[in-house]
Amino acid sequence: MGNNMENRQNNIAETFQLFIGDKEMLAKVIECFPYPIEIYAPDGTSVMVNKAMLSEYKISNPDVIVGK
């Protein structure tokens, strides 16, 4: 059973890796998730948040988070 879960996690990771070169498509996919998501650059800077994240933390403008 553990191996099956690992395979599923690897498949999910591979799917998201397809979007790495297409930031617009990645943004659209992330926006579809019903739970808060925040994407960071390697240096720790926030580069993207979805609407669920803004709603959860009652933030009206993503510029409050993105770039910080």
C-alpha cells in the first residue's frame, strides 16, 4: 500500500513539473484549488497566491503578500 501512495505522489509531482515552464498555466491550475496556496521563489520571496489564500487570511490585494 505504501508503494502505491508513493507512486501517486510521484505522478502528482510529475504533473506539476509540466507546468514549470508555463507560469500562466500553473497560475490557472493553482487558482482552481479550494484551499490556500502560496508559491515561493527559491530565495523565499512569495511569487503567487490563489484566491483561497486571500480569502482565508482576509487579504483584499495579493500585492500585500506577493513580492515580500
